[in-house]
Amino acid sequence: MYKLIEFIRRIYVVLLFILIEAIALDYYAHSTSYAKAKILAYATSVTGSLNQSIYSLRHYFTLRDENQMLAERVAELENSLALYRERESQLATDTLTMATMDSTTMASLAQYSYTTARVVSGSVNEPQNFITLNRGRQQGVMEDMAVVTPDGAMVGYVLVCSDNYAIVVPMLNTKFRTSGKISRDGHAGAISWDGTSPYRVQMRELSKYTDIEIGDEVTSSNLSHYFPEGIRIGYVESFVENSNHTSYDVEIRLAADMSRLSNVILIQNNTYGEAEELKQSDRMKEF
């Protein structure tokens, strides 16, 4: 008790000053309507600024969860869109009607299905880069699934899976191969990576009769084993005729920034296995 009294005695001048200031401010605040309005406006400004700072900080720490939810929502919408596209094409030649087609029938007609995953690790500076995802067989991920960004840019395809993880071969891997086409023209070529820039891939064997221009969009073609047609690969940055003057060699600026991948969408081609089995049939082996 003595120490408390001694402490108050030492700072009583400061306490007295604060008390007098509080009384003065209270008197000023209640003196006129103008004073009340000024103090209220200032208090509102201070509290609003503080609340905005707290919200911004809280929003920053929830960005990952929000990105994950957005990616899952995109996958859900892609599934629905795939169902409706398949249903529309089937209705043109099928006797089924919209009134009798149930959800099970619709799902069986869809060629592609979609799910999401998050990038756990990856590299871009090696000749053979790989990406690790946080989902595996227990979450429905399978080998050969296509991997794209939430905005539809090509990333790569699933090479192997464990129960809870998957390894992806990205476009930035010298063993990566797929087919791409010039969207505006439709001519296709072979897509690969030469191991140099992490922002560019190359297209070979593109017909010299292709109507090609700098800036043209390049997408996956219908010849791709892993990717649905129309997945965005990148944009034409330059092109030259090859040494034999029979085709173009094209430099493509990637649509996806491989060094900043976070959430991705995986696409399963539900008819891929059937097509592969057909190719391996005894009848095909005769040719």
C-alpha cells in the first residue's frame, strides 16, 4: 500500500494533467454542435482507419483459404459445365430428353471431371522439374490427369500418385510433350521445352502454311492425350522456318507463371483408359 501511494505521489502531476485535459475536452465537446460534429468526425475517422487496418491484416492471412475455395468453386463449375456440354451434344442424336435424363445419366455422359489441389513444392530451374500436390488416390487423383491453373492455363500432367500426394510433370520439363495449335488458324504442332527460360516453351513441326502472327494464342489441340482441347498454353513470341524450310519453329510465352503456382485444377479424361485399351488390342497390334 505504501509503494502504491509513493508511486501515485511521483506521477500525480501527470495524472492531474490528464484529468484536466479530459475535463476540458468534455466541456469543449458539449459546448456547441459544431464541436460535437468535429470530434465525432475525427473519432469516426480514427476508428475507421483502425478497423480497415485490422481487416486488411486479417484478409491477408486468409488469402490462401480464399484461393483454395475459389479453385474448388471453379472445379465445381467446370464439372457442371462439362455435364451440360455433353448433355447438349448427346441430345442432338439421342432419344433421351431433358425431362427424363437424371443426374446419374448426365454424369455418365461427361468426358471430363474436375477436382482441385494445392502445390506443396516444385522447381523451375532444373532440366527436369517436378511439382508435388497435396492430394492423391484417396482424394480421387489418378495418373495422367491434366493439371491447369484456376484461370485455365496449362501446367502439366500427373505422373505418379501415392495415397495423399501426386507428382506432376510440368511444361518446364525437357521430357514433357503435348500437342498445341494456333487458336486463330487451327494448325497444330508439337509442344516441348528446351530447358532454358522458365517463361517460354517451343512448338516444332508447325506447318509453314499456317497463318501465324506475333501474339497469337496457342492452346491444346484435339490430338493431346492428357488435355481437353482449348486449354491455354501461351502466346506466340517469335517464329522462324526450320533449317529444311518445311515447318515453323515457334517460341511461346507461357500463360502460366510456373514459379508462382498455388492452387491448381486437375482434369480427368474419363474415356482415356478406354481409348488406350483399344490401341493395345490384338487387332491393332497387327498393323
